[in-house]
Amino acid sequence: MLNTISKGNAYDVAMENFDSAADVLGLDDSTREMIKYPERVLTVTVPVRMDDGHIHRFEGYRVQHSSVRGPSKGGIRYHPQVTLDEVKALATWMTWKCAVVNIPFGGGKGGVTCDPKHMSPGELERMTRRYTSAILPLIGPEQDIPAPDVYTNPQTMAWIMDTYSMTKGYPIPGVVTGKPISLGGSLGRNEATGRGVFYTVESACKHLNLPLKDARVVVQGFGNAGTVAAQLLHEAGAKVVAVSDSTGCVYNRDGLNIPELIHMKTLCGHVDGFPESEPMQPQELLALPCEILVPAALENTIHAENANLVRARIVAEAANGPLTPAADRILEGKGTFIIPDILCNAGGVTVSYFEWVQDEQHLFWEAQDIYSRLERVMKTAFRDVLKIHTERNVPMRIAANMLGIGRVAEAVQIRGIYP
Ligand code: NAD
């Protein structure tokens, strides 16, 4: 629910995280100058004819943070609170995230400041197509590949793919990932982020000798990432005791019936009023004693004022940037094991990479192939980050940033700079 959101600037957080990791890596100033800042930033006007006939002007953005290791890659967000700084932060994190899971992409991100919940399907389609035309010079399978993010979905990707393809005269599925299967989407993409969260939680539990069976789980944000993580944890025998979305929080100390709750959310669009649960306030949800807390909503939901309430053993960051640096320090001080976002939620971009490879090869894989490749990538990345965490005695977030930033730094040093 909204009153857990702090107004912190996500880009300041991204810059602070970069500096902390670069300092421990001992990165020289020249390399920092080359990799720290976005390569391209585009702001566009998106005029849309609304259903009542008037024209409304939306503002949209596309940021390419890095193309050092490959094309830029990152989602498109539709939300009233989208700002250029938020998009820059998300693009920056994408660069380090792609490098942590060692896939050949740099970071990108896009967004339109709008309230999709109060727009009709026709308005959303017209806005998406107009926004796509506006960012057209930047995107393409070899340049920059969008994907879904908050309040965008496979249908949005289908409209982007169609608008882009119409300008070329032939279908180009590789321009976006997270497409419907019938348009060249990949099996497993829709649930990839939550599945990746699950694999990293499994690895963390193993590392901490914490049984997943009967572990109490709290999920903040019950959308794509949150529902799938909850479902897989539930299937593994964990007890998901509380979840929230933008409409409310529901709690059952014996564990919520997650398949039923997902069914209700799909049908009604909210978790509020779920049978066999009691309502609770967002602050109470964060304060629940549990083994695993999964923030899966938006940035900065856990901050200086509420981090002290958190009693979880593991915080698995399904969302991007859910902890402010102040919250990080508080949780670190309490000994909470944090699975940082650029590791925890990297399953989405990993299967996006698989989708792009399949589109480029025109050869599609079985679901089981996708799951086993994803599991291998996520568990390898977890092991690599954990190694830095233990050997260098740094927090998991700094370890993940060191791995990602270190790989990008190495690539830029080898490439050199033109001219
Ligand atoms: P989504 O739109 O499917 O779901 C977002 C959910 O958060 C919704 O249920 C919404 O009701 C809820 N929410 C919004 N504000 C809230 C609040 N203040 N408190 C509690 N719940 C709130 O979005 P998603 O794709 O699941 O993305 C969620 C997070 O995961 C974002 O930070 C996104 O960047 C990140 N992420 C998503 C993907 C992906 O593939 N979808 C990949 C990597 C990271």
C-alpha cells in the first residue's frame, strides 16, 4: 500500500551503490567516467487521442545506460510516478544485473508517466504505439530491446513489436522480449523473474542452513514477480503468511492459499477481502516475524523510518531498489541476509536473453530447457556473488555490484575508447 513508499531519489541510490562498489574494487577514475553514467537519454512527448476525443500529452523516456557488453536491454514501465531519474536508475541497475548473470547485454529502461489503471485498452494501445514511434530511432534487436515492467505486459510488447515491424515492412520479433508465445515469445518468460527469485532464495536457505519447508514468507507486491515467487515458495512447502498489493494486505498465520489468492487477483484485480485471511496495515506486514521477506512492488519501500520494523532472516529483492541505502545499513546491522535486486530478480532478463536468442535463431526451446538453463544461470550467479561476499567480507549488495561493475569495467578497458 502506498504509505510504505518513501520519496527517495532512486538515481541517487544507484550512484551511491556504484561508488561504494567501485571504491572496494579500487576502480580508477577513467574507468568510472566511462561506465558510471547513461550513454543516451531520450525524453519524448506522447500525444494520445483519449476515448472522449480530447488529446492528452504524456511524457515518456528511454534511457540506454550501457552498450559496452552488448545491446541495451530493459523494461518499460507505465506508472504515475515514473520520472526521468527513476528510469535512469533502473537502466543503470540493468547494466550491472546483465553482467552479474553474465549475459551479453547492457542496461536500458523506458517509461511513460501515466495512470494505466484509469485508461481504456484503446487508450493504452494508442499511447504504446505513439511512444514506440517516438523512441523508434533507439530500439532494435541489435541496439536496444524493451521488455515488460510495472503495469506493462505481453500485450504491450505485441503492440511495440507490431509498430516497429510496420516501419520495416516485415516482422521483427527480436525487438522486444516478453512477447506472447504466438509472436515469438519464449516459454517460461512470464514467470521467469519470480522463478529466478525462487532459485536465489533456495540458494540462500542452503547457505544459511534454513529449511524452506514451513519457512514463513511475506510478499509485498502481488504482481508478476510477487505472485510467481509466492507460488513456487508455496509449492516448495513454505508458508506464505502475508501478501500485499496496492489495494491492501492480507494475512493468515497458518499460510495463505496461494493458488486461490492468485485466482482471485486474476479475476478481481486485488487481494483485499480474500476469504480465510485478515486485513492488516502495510507497516504491520513489514513487521511480521518471518524467515523470508520478498519486496516485489516498487523502489524505496523499505527506508530509514520502517527498516527497523523488519524481522525477516532473508530479504529477497524481487523489486528493483526496494531498500534505500539507509535501510540497507539498518538491516545489515541486524544481520539480515539480503539477496540484492541485481541478483535476485535477474531471472527476468535472463529468460529475455533466451527469448532474444530463440527469435534470432528462429528455433524455439522446450519449457524444461528454459527452466534448467535459468536455474544454472541463477545459481552460478548466486555462488559468484556469495564468494565475493565471504572472501572480501562485504555486504551481498556490494558483492553483487562488484561482480557486475567489475565485468563491465573489464570489458570497457579491453575495448578502449573511440577516438
Ligand atoms: P506488476 O505490475 O506485475 O506488479 C506490481 C505489483 O505491486 C502490483 O500487484 C501492485 O498492486 C503492487 N504494488 C504497487 N504499489 C504497491 C505498494 N505500495 N505496496 C504494495 N504493493 C504495491 O509489476 P512486476 O513486473 O511484478 O514488477 C514488480 C517489481 O519487480 C518492480 O520493481 C520491477 O521493476 C521488478 N522487476 C520485474 C521484472 C519482470 O520481469 N516483471 C523483472 C525484474 C524486476
